[in-house]
Amino acid sequence: MDAVYDSLDNHLPHAPDLAKALVPMGMLLGWAVNQHLLSPEVIQAHERLILRIRFQEAGGSELLVACGGDLRRDLFNPDGISFLDHYYPRYLNDYRMVFAATLEADNLYSLEDAPRNYAPLAVMLTQQFMDFMGVAAARPAPGLAAGVKRLWRKLWA
């Protein structure tokens, strides 16, 4: 896999300004901060900013700028690299789907890197990550609730 997943240069021609061009990659990077998927070197170099992201005082876009504007493999730890090698090629499509009702005219660059926008994306990314890491079994199996109800009725009838 190439050393760069994506670059700010790919987004600038399509976005109304720099801040909006950073949002899709920045929110993914913010999610990676919260999932502890960054490399130790990045954590050490940007410790205060990472803490501000965790406390929702800053967005991942700020960290993306501090790291040079490229979403690179060396920003991530082995779990992050493994997941992004697999997932990043379809990330922007999933981003569009999550925000389909919010994006203006299907414009990827109409959102701000803000907690209210980050939350639904984080849910989707976390589920993708859990599925990739094989943690999906932690979710209830389909039909489990009905089985529990039947058992409950049987025991208490």
C-alpha cells in the first residue's frame, strides 16, 4: 500500500476553502485519535492537541494540518494501518452515505469538523473497525431478543 492514503491536495480543488477541504480526512483522523490508533511518534509530537481532540476542544482537522495535510500510514499504529489499508478506499463513499441528508447537493465539503457532525461518522467508523477486527460477535445476533422473550415466557408461564 502507498505511504499516503489521501492528501489535502486531492480535496482543495473541490472545496470552497481550506477548512472545508480538511473535514473528511480530519474527522477520520479525529476518530483514530479516540480509538487509540495513532503511532506513538504522533502521540508524542502532538500530545496537547490530541488531548484537546479527545475533550472535543479541537477537531481532527487541526491534527491533519499539524501533520502536514496528508493522511499517511506513518501516522497510525499497526492496528490503524491494517484497518485503513483495508477500509480507506471506500471511506469517502461511506462518508457520503452517513451524511446524505446533511450534505448540500452531495457536496463532501459542506460540513464543519464539529462534534455534532463527528458523532454519526464515529458510530459508522467504529462499527466498520469492529467488524474488521472480528469484534462483531459482541453485537447481539439477529433474533436474539425474540429467543430471550420465548425463554422468559417459558420460565415464567
